[in-house]
Amino acid sequence: MFSGIIEEFATVVAIRHDQENIDFTLTCSFVDELGIDQSVAHNGVCLTVVKIEDNTYTVTAMKETLERSNLGLLQIGDKVNVERSMLMNGRLDGHIVQGHVDMTAECIHVEDAEGSTYFTFKYTYDKEMAKRGYFTVDKGSVTVNGVSLTVCNPTEDTFQVAIIPYTFEHTNFCDIRVGTKVNLEFDILGKYIARLQSLV
């Protein structure tokens, strides 16, 4: 379980293909605090630490994860948003994030807002998936590359988010351009409500 409050960047230092899996080796400031089997969200994807060595750690992404997320596009040197699992005795500063990415979206517009930056994302709309809670609502929550954000101006298949300078500088939003693919996790509360309504 995560909150969508990114701790920092991790940098990809090695990529190894193992049949249909990919092992990613990364480095960040808290490597020495990690343990084997620990869960860490990478661009919003919950992955398990499988190796720690020489100030780096390694996680494995399986085929389904690679198909649903942007992790398969990573290259050595890329910045990845990372967050360790939430402490249950702390404040929930973002929203409830599972680390189970639903799909990717594409950035279709970036606009300067005189201090902040508006990003518009487009995702594949599917009516049946929408009935199950895979959609955005105005002022609702959405997770983009692991970042807990508030939705603005949603349509059937697009939405905007406003990024303040701190978030822009301390997450990989600083690298997002038109055409960049990002990971989406829709709000789990919306999914449960949609499921309950389908049972009525």
C-alpha cells in the first residue's frame, strides 16, 4: 500500500532480460535502508526487491506488468519515481494507492500556468472498463507515474493535472513531454463504488 507521495528519483543503472521478465537495477539514496522482499513502487508499480549490492538494488517486472505499464520503455540512465510502502502509523498525505497500474496514458499537451504546469493525458476509453471504475472524475484522485494527483477537466478519455514547481522538480514530471507514456492507477474507491452499483 502506498500514498502517491514520491520520495525521490531512482536512476536505472542496469537492465537484464530473463525470458519474459526484466530485471531492473537502480540506485537511490535509501538503498542501505532496503531489505530483500521489500515492496517499492516504481513509477507507481509495486515491485519486490530481489537483490541489494554495491549501493544498488534490483527488482523484477513480469510480462503482465510490462504490458500494462511503461516500465518496458525504461533505458539505462532514466529517472524513476520511487516510494516505499506506507507506514500505517503515519499520515495519508496523498490517497490510497495500491501500486497496481491499470494502463498507460499518453501526454498530449503541456501548458505553462504562470508558475505551475498543466499536463493533459489521453488514455484508451473502454465502456465496460469504465463501468468497473476505470475513469476519472473532476477533483477526484488519480495516480500518474506513482504521483497522487487531483483530476482537472476530465472527458471520456482525457484529463488534466496541475503540477506545482516542487513536484515538477522532485519527480520525473520534469522529463514528461508530449508523446511520453505514463502509468495510470485509477482511484480504488471509485472502483469499489462502481462494483457495488453493478450488484444492485
